[in-house]
Amino acid sequence: MAKSATTVLIVEDDAILAEVLGEFLNSKGFDAIIESNGADAVDRIRDVNPDIVILDVMLPSVDGFEVCRRVRQFYSGAILMLTGRTTEIDHILGLELGADDYVTKPVPPSLLLARLRALLRRVDNRAANGDTFAQTAQIGCLVLHYGARQALIGTTNVELTTIEFDLLWLLAQQAGSTVERDSIYRELLNREYDGLDRTVDVHISKLRRKLVGQGGEADWIKTVHGRGYQLFVQAS
């Protein structure tokens, strides 16, 4: 049986841009669906459960930030924010609300395609690696079940997005050692760290808060300044 096309929901109120992106992605083998309204996008994501969402920030009815916040309550797929805003605070806000990555308009189609493929490659790699899929990692009282995408502190479940779990799993594989920031960007986002990008820093910050919220400690993930991050969890 032929593999079904990857479904991409484009949430964009600029009809011309949405059509251009849709036609481009369809030509690259994707199944592109277009939605122009923020409130309707929430329902469409719930109904369709697309593989990935391209989410514009400026939308009628409900803006992209609020759409992201709402759908993260039930949607675990990848979200790529598409924004005309260039300030760092806007980029950070999108990531804080659950986006996996962002691109700034105007974006060359080739760059958008590269970002989509990078986000989807993490999913494909997980599915292709059966040995890893079945693995469990335990560091102190923190237990990670790779296949189930589940993180536990003792018996308490920690709700994580896909990229947050992947980041925690990456750190867990080298627990006690420093994972270089450059390596994290290449492994999770399939791009080089440019010295300015805050994407991974924001995901680390969210990850710390979620672990602390379920009984973990803030210093489980240590920042090694100028290098990267280190996971160290003491036994309970």
C-alpha cells in the first residue's frame, strides 16, 4: 500500500499567500489544507489531526498565539509559526505557547520546506528506529518511555509536547554530560546554531517549568554557559 501524503494545515488569512504555499507544498508531495480563520482553525485541527500545522500569527477572530495555546491541549503534532513580526519577544511567545519552531515573513518557499521537513524528520526517525521506539530511560526518579512519548517523575506523568520530549530524551541519552547547543540544533531542528537563535533556550525553559511543576527540581537541567545543557537527576 502506498504511503499516504503528509497532511499540512496552512492557517493563513492572506488568500494569495495561502494559495501559493498550498500549491507549492502539493507539488512537493504534501496534502495541503487551507484555513483562514483562527477559531475555525482550532476545530479543523481537532477534526483533521494534521501531521503539521503552519500557523500565521495575525488572524481574524482568534490570533495565532491563542490558536496555538488552545490546540496544545489536545494536539501533539508539529506547529510551525509563520509571522511577519520580527521582534524576539513575539518569537519567544509563540514557542512558549507550544510552537515547535517559527519562520519570519517573507519566507522563501525553499526555507519553509526545509523547516517543515526538519520537523517531520524527527517523527520519521522515531518510526523507523524500532529499537529506540521500545526503549525506556531512567535517570534517578525520572523515567522516559520513548514509544509512548511519556515522561514520569516517580508515578506522576509530565505532559510534554513532541519537541520537549525529544529534547529531554536527547539530554537523557547523555545524562551527566554536557550536550552541546550546536548538537541540539542539528539533531532537533536540522540547522546550525547561529549564536542568536533562542528556540532551544525557550524549549529548555518550558521543560524545566514542567518538570518542577510535577515534583522535579529546577537544577535537573543545568546550563553550561557557552556550551550547552546537562541533565542530572538525583535518585529520590
